[in-house]
Amino acid sequence: MIWMKTNSLSVVLTVLGLVYLPNVAAETAQSVAAEQSARPLSAFFGLDNKLPFGANVLCLGASGEDGMPVVLSHTVNPDSLQAEDFRVVRQSGATNTPMCVTLRPAGDMDENRTVLLIGEFGNADDDPPVKVLIVDDLFSDATDSPQVNFRGTQVSVIPLDAGPEIILAAAVPKDIWSLSGRGTSCPTDTKQVVRVTWTGGVRLPNRDELGEAQRKLYKVSLTAADGSRYEVSPAALAELGDGDNNHFLCLDTTTPATAVAFPAGHLVDPNGDLNAESKVMVRR
């Protein structure tokens, strides 16, 4: 009888173990996959020795320096962010550490993935920056759970004279988009929101903010439950007026958004370069 009880217990523990181990393996695989996907998506040589006087608010001494927004695959834990995390490699092979880094102006909730590097990173004409390395621990804020480390990743630099483009589109939870941020808000009857993140800040060529004409230029692909697809423009644009590289596309339908497109030649970056054509899938 004792043997039977012991044997039964062993069987139970073995079964429980077989159930538990796959769960552990699945969690480990998820963590590894997230770690492997942690990377800079873009590094944009936005301004060459032309950061305006107002940039001193972001970083004392920033006026007249280079500005390079780096967009990351995950939102960042601000406490782990420091200038020494980054190294900029020039065409000549020379390297520079930024004088400072900041998540501003893209600092609203769930936006903390664009790091602005400020400093001297080379000259566009004779020794431009070509690569950004993340050389020290830089952690995500775990809102995308599990937490990941960007250390050891790198990205090629988009040249100064290249136009900005959409680098990321992601569905935004209602508890985020319904909050008031520094920019404009979506209408109260909005059904879903997609955030688009550009490689750098964008405006109209006359430096005005986007308007009705640009709303119509945005095209959002929707995929219904039966597999049918169609395309709409957002009912409204939001997250305007805050000077960052993000826009909210406010949709009046619950049909899931699957892709976003914007045509070339309508917006400019701070250097005055016209935007490239963009089409990206929506991350959900």
C-alpha cells in the first residue's frame, strides 16, 4: 500500500512536472524572442550643427549641435537611459558619445521609444555618421513585457538629406489614447487608434502643423473577420502640436487596422527634406 501511494505520488508529480516544464519553456522562449527583437529601428541624422536655441531646454548647450532621433523597438525605462549607452560611428571610423540624450519631446505615456541624441556626430559633407551602437545596458520599461536589454544592438544611420518616413505603426489601447497628453486628442466617439512613429519630427513645408489635407493622405488598411480588406482615411488626426514624431490616427470603425501608408513629398523634417513614401504593418 505504501509503495502504491508513493508510486501514485510520483506519477502525479511527474505529470505536474510535464505540465509545468512546457510552461517554463514557453516563457523562456518568449523572453528570448523578445530579447532578440529588442533593437533600434532607425537612427536619423536630422540636423547637422543646427539644433535651435530652444533645444537648450532639452539639454544645456544643445544649440548649434547635431540632433539624431533614434527609434527603438520597445518603450524605454527612463531610469536606465544615459548618454554613455550610445556610441556614434562616423564614416572615417571615429566615434563619438552624445553630450546628452533625452526622450523629449516624445515623452507622453507609451511614447518613450524615441531617444534624441545630441552632440557632435560628424559633418554630412565629409565625415557623416554611419552607425549607432548601444554599448551599455538600456532596458525597456516592461510595458511590452518581458523586459529587454538593448545592449549590443546597432543600426545604420539614415543620411541627413534623406526624407523622413514612418518607421512604426502600433495599435494604442483605449486607456492610453483616452488620456490627455501634450498634443491634441482624438474625438470622444473614436473606436480605435493607431499611433504612427516617424523617423523624425515632421511638419508641412511652411512649418505649419498637419491639417485636413494630410488626414486624407493617410491610408489605413482594415481587415474584417471574413478576411475582406478595405482602405480608409482616419476620421481625425491627433497628437498634433507637441513637436514630436508621433501622430494618432483616430478611426471610427472597430474593424482591425492592419497597415498604414502615406505618400511621398508632402511633409518635411527639421532640415527641410521632403518625406519618403511609407507603408508599414500595424503592430498589435
